[in-house]
Amino acid sequence: MFLYEFEGRRPQVHPEAFVAPTATLIGDVRVEKGASIWYGAVLRADICTIIVREGSNVQDNSVVHGAPDVTVEIGPHATIAHACVFHGDAIGEKSLLGNASTILDGATIGKGSLVAAGAVITPGKEIPDGVLAAGAPAEAKKPIEGTGAQFWVETNAPYYAELAQRHRAGVVAVPDERTEPS
């Protein structure tokens, strides 16, 4: 992992968190127990604070940043999936941002909600608890209770918590042994 202090503020990572070797944490980033930050993710807390709560995950190639003097909170057991941009204020407990979704300044995602892949949450937008939000700009479409979306919200974070432990124990860098193509 790449950890960088900025203007006296440095990342804090719980010993039981997983941070991939190619993830980058800058400034006032706090990663709690059981959280995971995946390959290529960048959490830049140079002008803000970023708190990644217990059991949550920020997946490959996602970027988390915030407005000046804001505390960006990724709630417990929440998921920021692959290639997301999270520049909002908060994602609630057990919520899931679908792949390549974008959350802009001041936006908040309620507890147990799912933001569809590719959705764009506009500045200041509040997505309520327990809904599917989709579109660009995104709107709350329907409650997720009893739908397939509820399955993803409930199972994604525990799956990634277990997978993170496997990566902590089993990822090994290999030497560059390039050979001529045959």
C-alpha cells in the first residue's frame, strides 16, 4: 500500500483491515477494523477527512475525496464497487454503490440503499434509506425490500470481508520474469 502524509495528516489503518499493495491513501484517512481498500483505489484526504467504517470496502480503481473541511463517511458494511467516484458526504450502513457510479459534492446515500451501476448522484442529493437509485441524474426508483437488489446489499460486504482476509493471507508479489512470446 502507498501511504502518504500531507501537511501533518497521515493515514491510520487498523491492523485487521486489508489495504491492497497498490492502493493509495493520502492525508487524514481512517480505515477501521475489517474494512478493505482494493487494488488501485485512491483515498485522498488532503483537504477533508475520510473515514472507512468497520467491514466496509472500497473496490478496485475507485476514488474517494471530499470538499474542504468535510468528513466523508463510508458507513459500516457499505460497498463502493469498482471504478466509482465518491465525492459525496456519506454512504450509509450496508449501502452499495454499483460499478462506475459517481456521487458528487454534498450528496448522501441512506442506509441499505443501492445506487445502480453508472448512476450519477448530483451535488447535494439525498438518497433515502432502503431504495434503488438509478439514472443520470439518479433518482430513487423503488424500495429494494423483497427484490434482487436487497440480496446484493445484504451479501456484498460480508463477501468482500471474507475475500479480503484471503488476500491478506495469500497475495504474493511475483518477480518480473518476462520471456519472449512463443
